[in-house]
Amino acid sequence: MSRLPAAGPDPAASRTPSRSASHPTAQHHTPRPHPRRRALGVGVLLTVTALVAGCGMQLPLAGHAEDDGAVVGTQPLAELEPIADPRAWTGEITVGTPDRPVEPVATDPSPALPATVTDAQGTEVTVTDTSRILALDLYGSLSRIVFELGLGDSVVGRDISSGFPEIADRPVVTSNGHELTGEAILDLAPTVILTDTTLGPWDVVLQMRDAGIPVVVLDSHRSLDTSADLAEATGAALGLPAEGKALAERTEAAVDDTLAQVEALAPADAAVRPRVIFLYVRGQSGVYYLFGDESGADSLIEGLGGIDAAAEVGWKGMRPLNDEGLVSMQPDLVLLMTGGLESVGGVDGLLEQVPALAQTPAGENRRFVAMDDTEILSFGPKSADVLDALARAFYAPESLS
């Protein structure tokens, strides 16, 4: 299992990416109409401003700013007036989601135990006790799901990515960012562990099983399509199948509603929709990756009504960025994580480290949209909030001013 740096997932481990190889020239096409019909994954992550169109003037961000500098929109998405051309605004935006409290689908639920499930790796696991739960993954999605199922009081620890207020007082059992720490886990005496393959070392997971702790490995492939499935699988593992189904239905309904609102904001003319890429950067590690088809980023970009410029040219998964390929894609907008942007010294540092960006519309106009590492690809109970926040930046950036 690759070890991951403290600032976030590093799908490249310690390799320095090459940016010399060529890539096919991009061809424009109409975006695929409904991303939720395609189950795309980020399982490989284990290895894982604004202008009214054409005015030419940059507006400063104001509005509801979070402590981390992210701007959170407050006007309902359906009430926003989109700009005429989402490729016309200039300047970078760091956007966040509302700090929405946990809303359990059940109050004081009673798990039906023992619960026997076959996990994502084909292992049959029987859970007999849910009094001390650990739910650990790269983005904090699993712990949030457990809280939303109504078992938050039974959660005894957390991963570093679980930062919502209700779990903040639990001890962290990951070190160096996203490394599972066997001693810290055993000290908490969990009666069940829920995890996936986005955290390591894997030997720690095996150690927990050897210690007699039921470990349920859930599917690490994430997309807008899999958010509901993850809720159901978590509920089943904890003896709460009905609650899992209820949470899945609530999550799916929220995502569907938000997708419809985003589609109403996005230009009807596909030729005006922004060409978008997702960059994963870690300056301290010399990592510059472009996320393409089946990375999870494609599901997000398509859900936002954008044209995934990387998937369009057949860019698969997560691969080192190269200058020629980047220039050929000609993105209008770049999505990235706030931790990655900070690691290279902001937009100026990114343009210095990846000069080819300056030869794209996104780089020329400093059109970068960043969101917190723990949210942007989480694909869980907050999927609808992520879509909502990013859609504001894409199509109604002045609503964030």
C-alpha cells in the first residue's frame, strides 16, 4: 500500500512526473447527458473572482467567507442568474460547502445483529457489536455516513479527513495524514471497523483482522452514481439496512435535484459550456497529475455540465501531466484541491511550475476553482452540496461576490 503525504492523497507516491510525452489533440463534442448513469471510480486513489460575461473586469470575492478563505453561496441555486458565457470571467475562486449539521435518518436506531455481509473484496464478515465503531477512508465519507445513520455516538475515533463538528472531539487514528496507525486503533478497542482501500498500509488492516476485529472493506470507487450505494452498504454492515436505504434515497434525491438545477444554469449550447480539467498537484512532492476518465473527476465535471477535456482525448485514470497534452486540451477552467494549490504557492506558483497552463484559456484568465481536499471528490452525503458550490463558481461567480 502506498503511503500518502499529510497534505492529501498522492497517487504518484514519490515519483516525479514527466511532462514531455505528447497526447492526442482534443476534439469538441456534446457532453454526456447524465453522469449518474455511469459508475466511475476513484478507487485508484489508494495509489490516490467573477465577471458578468464579456465585461473584462475582475470582481473581488466577498459574501459568506469561511475561516479557510472559501466562499459559500447563500442564495438558492435555482434563483441564480447565470452569466451568458461561463468561459468569460477571470480570476481564481476558492469555494466551500455550507457547514451543514448531521441530520440522522433515525434517532437511536437499534442495529439488527449479528449482521453478515460480503464486503467489496469478497470477504464474508459478521458484525456482532456496533458499540465502538471506526469508519475510516480518505475523505471522511464513511464516518459521516455512520453519523447520518444515527450511530454517531458509537464512533470512537476518526481519520484526519473527518472534520465535521460532530466528530471533532474523537481521537485521530491516522498519522502523516492518511496512514493507519495500528497502535492508535487498538487503543480504542473498536468492535467493528469500516474502511476501504484508500488508506494504508494494508498490513494494518490485516493486523486488525488478526486481532479478531471485524473489518468490512467497502467499495472505494466513488462517483455521483455510487454515493447512494455506499450508504446502503454501510447500513447493511452495521445491521441497519432500512436506515441505509433511507439515507441512500435521501442522498440520491438531493443529488438528482441539484443536477437538475445545475443543468438549468449551464448553457443550452454545448459549444459555450466550459472545457474543464481536474489537476492534482503536490508541490512538496513534485507531483502534477491530470485526472481523466474513470477517476471520479469526470463524474463531477459532467455533473456540473462541463466538457471533460481530459476524458475527451481518452485520458484514463490519474496520470502525470505533460505540457503538450495540456495545451492540446485547451481547458477553459481548472478544478483542483485547495491543499494542492497551497502546496505550489497559489496560482502564481502553479503557473510558474506548469508554464504550459499559460497557453490555455484557463491559465490566461487565471480561471481556477479550488475546493477543500476532503470535499471535492468525497461523493457521499455532501455530494449535492459539492455540486451546488461548484456550480455557483462555474456559472454564477458574481453570486459569490
